[in-house]
Amino acid sequence: MHPNQKRALDEAVRIVLVDPEVGALKKGDLKGLRVYKYKALGQQYLLGYHYDPAEPCIALVAIGPHENFYRNLKRS
């Protein structure tokens, strides 16, 4: 990962930590997953995570460009 991409990811993680419900809640096969969109080097990236309000914990699941992000998540 390039340093600029890492900085953008670090900022996205900080935003999610401050407000865990900022990500869009998914339905269907990805039920329970939240996805936060951010930009790095002019490209859109997605940060997939699980958040349960009953527990003070955020589990990062996937990070990657928008292209094939959801398809790859469904396969894993």
C-alpha cells in the first residue's frame, strides 16, 4: 500500500471509530456488514466492518477498491 493510501485508510478508520454507524448497513448475503466509502489517490475504496452496538468492538472485514468488492466478500 502506498503511503498516501495508508493515510487515507487511517483517516477512514478514525472516522468509523468515532461514529461506527457511519457506514451503510448491508442486507441480504452481507447482512450485518457496514461499508464506509472513502477516496485514496483519486480512486474510491470501501472499508467493510462489523459493528454490534451491544459490544464496544469494531471488526474490520475487508478493504479494497469498489471494483468487485462485494463479489469478493460474498465468496469469502
